[in-house]
Amino acid sequence: MAETASTIPIVLIGCGFVADLYMRSFRLHREARILGAWDRDPARLRAFTDHWSLDAFPGAEAAFAAARGGIVLNLTNPSEHAGVTRAALAAGAHVFSEKPLTSDMGEARALAEAAGRAGLHLASAPSSVLSRAAQTLLHALRAGRIGAPRLVYAELDDGFIPQAPVRDWQSASGAPWPWADEFRTGCTLEHAGYWLSWLIAAFGPVSRVVTAAEEVLPDKPAGGAPDASVATLTFRGGGPMARLTCSIVAPHDHRLRIIGERGALEVDAAWDNAAPVHVRPRFRLRRRLVDSPLRRRHRLPGRQSHPFVTREGAASMNFALGPLEMAGAIAAGRAPRLAGDYALHLTEVTLACQRTGVHEMTTACPPMEPMPWAR
């Protein structure tokens, strides 16, 4: 990927809080070919491009034109994702969009169809499924470390965020954390994809989602979206039952536990690309069944993976993994792992986790290939 991704240009649209997280990550990858950025706010554009020594495009049309044949990295507010993606595709650019791809499934289908007609790729964040932590977990499952998996508990609780000093949080170039957008969009649409992407890669497409979602803090500023959700997932090919919990109410808990017939796989931090994957064996001791108090770390066969970023706020994530895997795929003439049917399916499952009810999935995706260094 290091030799081919450098031939594909990347243009950033949107220079807010998350754009700084992407640029921190891109600076670890010499193969990243970042042409420049554009934002509708001239002051924000200037602050961002000055901080990262990037070229600033004079307008959206110039930015899209520069990205033709390359990738538009759509980092705008969630309500603008669909419009920016549509314009980028119309200009002949592939698109890697921040999550959610869109908040409307009909719109997501239309965008996917537009990309297909144009021979372009449309991919969706998050990228963490390409990380060493995720790829190690998938390797442990393929190796049968816990036998057949039967049950999954996935947590994405972030603490009582409305009481945090959210108005004081700033990115490296001085962009405020978009707390109003976060609350209006809802923590499920913003965060469910982190574990959903791992689960889809591990167990294949989801067939049914049963969800309970509520706004349990109706007095928070910029409310309206659920701030707590519990979704159970059934997978099309069988496999385990999974429960995913998202909230900005309960104490911070980002654990993933996959319980199998011989023990459990455990990851303690969803937002840490270097998080260890542990195996907790189960055994019989005389007349007792014991889950071992000791965990064994599962490691990949080789040492190569990807560059790691230092902790920033609550996360240690390399945001460049997805866009650069996409660039390498385009250069090699293959489909990116996070694009096409996968991106559409991830969007449908995420939207189902946001809404109370029983949801039968209408999309699916093929198995995701492991990263070359994780096979």
C-alpha cells in the first residue's frame, strides 16, 4: 500500500474538529498525497490550513475538480454528508465519508447507486476495523481460540457527557468540539459503527436488529436524538447473538466480549488501535465451572501492522487507515474494504440501532478480507 496509495490524491472537505484528527494520522504516513482542503468558513479554513501547512482551495468547485479521479474526504457536519458526497461523485471523485454516511437509508441507496453508475467508490468511516486491535481479534476468531462464538456484549458508553465542559474542548487547530451536532445526531449514529464494523467483519452481514432507543436526558442542550440505545443483532449466516449498547449517560465503558464454547475474547478499549486482545479460558475444577481470572494475550504472527498515534482525548486511533486503504485499492484496481455494499450495509445497521423497533435488513455485504499483515 505504501507504494501505490501515493499516486491517489486526497482532498479534505470540512476543516472542523475531526479534520485535525485525520491530519494527525496522515502525518504518520509518507504515502499520503494530500492536495489541500476547503471549508465554507474562510476563517476556519485559514486556521486549519495554516496549522497543517496545506493548500486552501478557493471554493468547493475547485476542490472537487482537483479531486477528480482521487478521493474526497468528506469531513463536514452529518447533515451535510449526503450533499457533499453527491457533489463529489458528480465531479468524478471517489468519496470516503465520515460517519454516518447519511441519516436516511433511501438517500444512502441513491448515493451508492450514483457511485456505481459512475464507476466510483463510496466508503464510510470508521477505519478502526483495519487496525491492529481489530485484525488481531479477527485472527483469534479464525484460529478458533474460544471455539464457536455464541454471544457478544459490546459497550460504547461515554460517561455523562452533557455535564462535561464540552464548550471548552478544542482541536489542534482551534476548532470547537461540535457538541450541538453530536447531541442532535445522537451517540448511536456517531459511535455504533466502531463495534458494528468489527462484528460485520467477524460474523458477516446482519439479518435483524431489535432496538430500544430513548432520549433519557431530554433537557440537555440541542436534544432530540436518542442518547441511550440497546440493540440486539442476528447475523445472516448464523453465529452469535450480539448486544450493542450506546449512551452518553452511563460511566465510560468501551469493552467488547465475545463468549465462545471454550472461553471469551476480550478487548477493553474500542478507541485504541493498539488495544490488546485477550483470551479468557473457561475450565472445570472439580465440581465447579471457572472463568479463568488470568487472561492470555493473543498476538498476530508478525510484527508489522500500521503506525500508531498517541492518545488524543479519549482515543488513540489512526484515522488515516481507511482513506489510505481506499487509495491503495483504487491504485491497484480492486474494491476498497470499506466501500460499496459494506458501506451501505453498515449504514443500514447503524440506522436500525438508532430507532426503537424490529428491523429486517435489506442489504448485505461479502466477507471482508483480512489485512495482508494479519493473515
